[in-house]
Amino acid sequence: MSVQEYLDKHMLARKIEDAVNAAVRAKTNDPVLFIANHMWKSVQSVITKVKARQILDSRGIPTVEVEYEAIELRDGDKGVYLGNSVTKAVKHVNEKISEALVGMDPTLQSQIDQAMIDLDKTEKKGELGANAILAVSIAACKAGAAEKEVPLYKHIADLSGVTSTILPVPAFTVLSGGKHAGNNLAIQDIMILPIGAKTFEEAVQVGSETYHHLKAVITEKYGVHGCNVGEDGGLAPNISRQATLSVREALDLVMEAIGRTGYSDKIKIAIDVAATSFCIDYPLVSIEDPFDKEDWEHTKYLSGLQICQVVGDGLLMSNPKRIEKAIQESTCNALMLKVPTEYGTFCSTVLLRIEEELGDQANYAGEGWRVS
């Protein structure tokens, strides 16, 4: 094949001419680099490879990472990571999922997701593994943002049709209990929400300072051994063995810490499991999974009291059918949307960068967090 035939076959002459004309109009000082970038942008990107690997999350449990977690598919071999290994899910990504997605446009997120849904017809995605599917979906989302040359949050906003950016109120886990901590606290987590802050940056400062004041309060009352940390990062003092007293004792510790910060007018409290009376005695605004994950009746009753936000986590399990049922029956009024552990630093890093980038246009939810 001659050079001219090659140029004609791939229509390169016209593309090169367009790139040169663009360089002239831009009056670039580096025409070679400009033309190279112009040519690169003129080619539609497609997914050429999907690669997965097994990594460890913040709790030391294997999870799936996919380059640019329904039922998690785990190997079940008790001799490897106590049965939590995910090499089967990784294999599905590198073989079945990869084969289905290669050649697709990374900006078409819904089509990519639907292709994976079609591969696994089970309701809970137990064949390929929800951990495998979600990891690939997120990797594709990142690739789509890179293709559009926009930040990831802007790409996600475009996909969801959102035109205004509202920075969420971060929830800081300050005390941990139950199986996540191994102490006597009868609930899983106590969190603080800096809804009175004016900016996300201020909210992070309020949360950080309160956490360290709480650490000092616990040290004074229980000694340095009281400052052990649970799986989710909350402090885990070994307090009263009586369930009701343990929760009130823990909430009193948080209240004392908040008082020391001087931010009492800026902070509200959220807990993972509780009883209605706690919302009356303390500034609680949110309760997550107040009852057993199958106890729809009592969860609906508590939500109907409209005392505070009732969040469904284990109740909903990110299952569309359970979410639809909860909406129809008004079982709870908020859901917990889980994302991979790599997003665990989202509030302290990515959102701060977003706020900095938006400048005066940044809108922190603050007091309006429930309607935002």
C-alpha cells in the first residue's frame, strides 16, 4: 500500500489539514504538540481493556479494584483470607465482563451498566458478584470523565441531569460500638453532623476538632486505653454494660466534647441504632437501621413519628425492589448509598478540592441538608 493510498483509506489528509488550520487559528507556539493533541481529541475513545485485581479495603478484607461491592462474590476458601478472597470476582471481570465491554464508549455509562446487568440475570447479582460489577462501573465512570476532560463529579452530575452542585454535610463517626468495636456500647456508631458550618472546609474543621476533644474527654474518664479505635475509625471506650445506660453515657461523652469545642450551635448528632427517647434528650437528627433489617413495621412506625431522619441501610441493602417497597410503604425517609472503600477519604480530600474549585459558587448544604 502506498503512502497516498494509506492516507486516503484513513482520511488522514483531511484530518491533518483540519489540525493544521486549528493550530494556525490558535497561534500556538508549539504547533507539533497542538496538532498531536488535536488529532488525539478527534478520535472517539472506546474501552480497549478491563483489568481487575484483588486488593484489601480499610478493614483488611479483600475487595475488587478495576482499572481505567447486593451480594459480594467471595471464594469461600477458609484457608485464604478467612473465606473472604475475591479471586472469582476478579476472574469474572478479566474474562466475561471485559469481553462484553471492550469496544464500548466509556462516556455511555447507562449502556455499560446495562451490559453488565444483562450478563447476570440473578436478582442479587450473585453470579458475577456485585463487587465485580460495581468496581467495573466505577472504573468506567472515571474513564468517561477522563474522555470528556472534566472532573469526575461533573461527569456524574451530567449523567444524572444535575445542573447545580451542592456539597453534602459530612458525617463524622466519633464513637463506635457493637461488633465494629468489641466494647459494651449497645449501638454501632455515633456520628456528628456540622450542619451549622458555612462551608465544607469549615465542616471538616469542626468535625476534626470535636473528634480530638472527644479523645481528651475519654482519656480523662477512662484513661488512654479508652481511646481504642473501632473498624470505622470511631473511638471505642469500654463503657457501661447496661444497654440504655451505655448509649446515654456515650452520648454524654459526645455532648461534653461538643461543649468544649464551642460549636454547640453548629453540630447535630446521628446514631446507627437507637430508641425514640434518645431523640428527645439529645440533638439527634438521624438514626440508621433502628431495628432488625427485616423489621419493616417498627421502622415505619418510628419514621412516621417524624422525630428525625430514619436511614435504611441493612433494611434496603441497595436492592432496588426493597427500596421501591420502602418508598411505597413510607418505611424510612433516607437511604444509605454505599460506595467502595477507596472513596472513604472522599469527604476530606475530593470534596475539599471541589469546594476550592467552585470558589464563590460552592453551595454547602448546611442547615438545609434534609431538603438538599
